[in-house]
Amino acid sequence: MSSLSYALQSGLMPDGDVFGGSMGEVVRDGTAYLSKQDRDAIAIYLLEGNE
């Protein structure tokens, strides 16, 4: 979860690759400005869904 949360802040994935295309824009213009708590919540939702 922390890897995805970090990627939503920086655009960098754990393997050193970067988000491209529209996702890069989402990070640059949106998720990079969220609080860590909000990014963590998004990461949990994306990884675990609505269980």
C-alpha cells in the first residue's frame, strides 16, 4: 500500500518506472497535492476494493 501511496505522490513506481500519459497528469495536477492520509486511503481502496 505504501508503494502505491508514494507513487500517487511522486509518479514513481517501486521499480523506478514512472506513470505516463494521463496518469502522469493526474499525479502532477492532483494526487501530488493530497495529504498522505488521503493518498493512503486511495491506495487501500484501489488495492482492496469494496470488500
